[in-house]
Amino acid sequence: MATTLCGRAKEGERQTFFALFQAHARRVYSLSLRATGDVTAAENLTRDIFMEAFTCLDTIGDDSAFAASLYCRAAKKVLANRAKRRYPQGFGHQPEPHQHLSLVGRAELAIHPE
């Protein structure tokens, strides 16, 4: 019988999943909340991060490896969420390079096109 929470969770003890969640949820949620500034988004991110971590539990060694993996997942997920919010539809329309040139630059471009 395993003695670590992670080991017992791998063996199927349902209570240990809750114990792992309780042990780490506050830090994961705090990171998510600081990054999003939105309680609902932070709760959803926290849920998703733990679901991913529990799904990959078999590949993780012990409790400290679980914690490291969990916080790494949290950081990646939060950054991906921020990027998704920043660019919700991709980069969209890309302006032509000459659209941002000054009048002098435009005149030079008209005289000497590249």
C-alpha cells in the first residue's frame, strides 16, 4: 500500500484526490486569479488544471513531483489563457507595412518602391 497521497490516488483511493486538491488548490487558484482578474475564469482554470493533472497522475512519481507538475501546468495554462484573451481571433488583419509610415516615408516609398 502506498504511503504518499499521489501513490494512494494512483491506487484509486477517491479521498486522496480531494486531499491533493485541498493541498494545492489555493496556490493554483491564486495564480489563476492574479493572471485573469476574474473569479469565474480563475475557478474554471483551476478546475481544468486539476483535471489535467489527475488525468496524468500515472506518469508522476511522488507528491513533490505532483506539486511541481501541477504548478508547471498551472503556469502554462494561465499563460495560454492570457494569450487567448489578448488575441481572441488570432492576429486578424495585418496592416500593410506602408500604412504606418510618416508622410515623408510614404513619399519616399512612392518615389522608390521596394
